[in-house]
Amino acid sequence: MKPLFFKFFITFCVLLSFAGCKQERQAIAQPQASQILIDSTLHPADSIDAFIQPYRSRLNAVLDAPLSYAPKHITKTEGQWNTPMGNLMADLLLDRANAVARIRGEQIVDMALFNFGGIRSSISKGPVSERTAYEIMPFENGLIVVGMPGRAIKKMVGFLTTASRPHPVSGIEIVLEADGSLKSTRIQGQPIDDERIYYVATSDYLMGGGDRMDFFADRVSISDTGYKIRNAMVDYFKTIDTLKAETDNRFIQLDTL
């Protein structure tokens, strides 16, 4: 009897152990939330403020160090077809893209295109700093160079001539008749060749079709400069003692006769 009793005892222990391992169904507790108003009634913790103060001071010193000088207030609201701020942005993108192309031994960039809405601030008269670049370009967009055939460039021109806002360009000259129809277009002083590949400096956002710039879908090549546009601005400011930004003849409409 003892062996039989022992056998039943072992079986009972095994079954008991399995029953003890059974997991109970977990229930999700009702989430609780509360609103904390952040306003002038809140005061910073002295210990935390003291901890971050050296970092804040260093960051402000870097951001506010003068890089260049603006002789006047530069905005994107002055001008119908091209603006001082827009021209500055397009010119610096073309300049920095070509600086990278020369270092890499790549094809020289023919023109630049930016978007009006991508410029988020003006430049005040006085010192221009890295903080200025962050205010103008708070996004993480990169500077790229897109290879496009001349026929795609003509689509771009068609878009620009019918756009409701003056999108910045550089390296290209667009002249409209008094009635708004296209009179002529030149890139680096030459008429557009439908079959030639032109290299356009722009942002990765626009290349992807941002601001309805679908003509970039006709691209034949993409080259990433490795530059964030904001960093390109900072480096450009370092190379220019006094910024020059004016409306000019790069995109104009002839007077009505």
C-alpha cells in the first residue's frame, strides 16, 4: 500500500504545483490624469536653475556671437516677384551648395529655389548671429542638389509664374510680359535647353513635393550636401562681413504699356 500511496501523493503535488503556476487575468486600471497650469505663479526650483545656468550661459554666448552685420531691416514682405529676404536665402543656398560641389569635385550648381513659407522671420538691422539663423529657419530641413532636365525646369517656371507668393530663386532670370505671360527665362544668362541637365539647390522638403512643387518628381539625380539649411546659413553669415539683400531683376514683370 505504501508504494501506491506514495504514487498518489506525488501526483497530487504535481497537480498542485501546476495550479499554483496559473496566471490570473490582469485588469487595466482606469487611467487618471490631471491638468497642471504653467504660468507666472510657478517658480523655478533654485537647485535646478543653478544646475543649468552654466549651460544656459554658454549656449546664449554661442547663439548671440556676431557673425555678420545687416545694414538695414531685411524682410520678405517687400517686393512683388522677389524680396530682399527671399533673395538672400536663395543666394546663400546657391553659394553653400557650390562650396560643397567644389570640395567634392562635383557638377557646379546652376540655380537655387526655396519656398516663401519656409522663411519664418526677418533680419533686424545690426549684428547677425547663429540665433538669427534659428529664428529664420527653425526646421531641420537639409540642403540638397537635384538634377533636372530643362523641360522640368520649364514646369518649375510655370509654377513660379502662377504662384500667389514670391518663392525665392537664384541663378535664374524670369521676365513676364505686362499681361503676366512669360517673356523669357535664362539660367546663368543662357536660355533653357530642354535636354540639358540643370542642377538645382533646394530643400529636401521641397524635393519631396512640399508646397505643391510636384515638378521635382521629374528629377534625374539627387545629391545630399550633408548640410542642414540652418547650418548653411550660419556658415554663409561667417563669410560675409555685411549682408546685401535687395529686390532686383531676377524675377520681374514689365510695366503695362
